[in-house]
Amino acid sequence: MEGVTGPVIHPDLNAIPLGTTEQPAYDRPFELQLLHHDQRTGAEHYIVRYRPGTRARPHCHTAAHTIVVLDGHMMVDGQLLGPGGYAHHPGDTTMVHEPAAGESCTFVLIFDAPFDLRLSDDSNSR
């Protein structure tokens, strides 16, 4: 299969160095690292860390979007998720996900196709 390079194995996701990004749905920068990008489908897998106090605006992605919480607690559409928590949003579904009050959280983020982001009140994608 073109674009598939073989297995991607990380023995400890907590040991992966993270970079910093800024996205329009968040009030401050957060940390992430690309784990896998499928050249054929455009699927992207990330590890992400939100710092305490990070706030999100309602937004959506064209691709389906899956979260698996590794550490800390996060609010997803008003529901609290802790370690082992899972959330899936079909593409073009409005969502809000941010750390629980006073906490940081680390999670795996999986997009079924290339990443884009649209604010719920903004028709422009990034």
C-alpha cells in the first residue's frame, strides 16, 4: 500500500517530547506531537497536553475525531473524562474539549483524515 510505511510503536507515550502549537479554538498555546500520518488517507494521530486553565471555544473538524485520555481529566461536551476515557465525534460535529478545572490532561487525538479546524461561528477552516 502506497503511503503506509509499517507499524508505528511507541513504548511510552509519556516520554515523547512535545512541541507547542496555537489554534484559534483555544485561549492559549498547548503541547502536541504527531505520532502518525497516513500519506494515503491523510489520517493523523497526535499526543496532546493541555495545561491547567486552558479554555476552548466550540469548533468542529471535517474528519471524525477520537480522544483517549491518558492522564488527568478533561471535559468533553460537558462530560468529565479521566484516564482511560474515550470520546468520538463524527466529522462536522460541533464539540468543546478542554482540561477539567484546575487540571492538566494528556490524551491521544486521532483524526480519520487531514486536520482542519472551524470555529462554530466561523466558516473558515485552518
